Amino acid sequence: MNANITKQVVGSLGWVVGIQGALGFAGGLFGNGPWGFLHKIADIPPGGYLALLALGAVPAVWAEMGKRPRREAS
């Protein structure tokens, strides 16, 4: 598989995991319970949602840093 495609897939999965971590933590902080999808599958403590946020951010940032800047049309 092309390395660029692999980086995009890993980055996309990182975004999904990070957003689910953020939603779970924010729902517990500002709502009646976690938001998002993960709380329907597993009972995750608030610290676990913060860990998911951090673990999702790493591959997302890694994939974003590898993108080349767009050229401006002249």
C-alpha cells in the first residue's frame, strides 16, 4: 500500500479516536454522561477518555504534519 494512503488512514482513525475521547470527557464534565459512541460499547472512566483524546491526537498530528503546503496560484 502507498505510504501516503497509509498515513491518511492512520490520521483519520486518530481523528475519530481523539474526537470520541473529547466527546466522552466533555459529556461527563458538562452533561449527564459521556457523549459520542464509545460509551455505548464500553464503560470508560473519565481518565480513559482523556487518554483516548491524547492517543488519538498523536497519529492525527503526525498525519497532518506530513502534508505538503499547497502552492498558491500565480
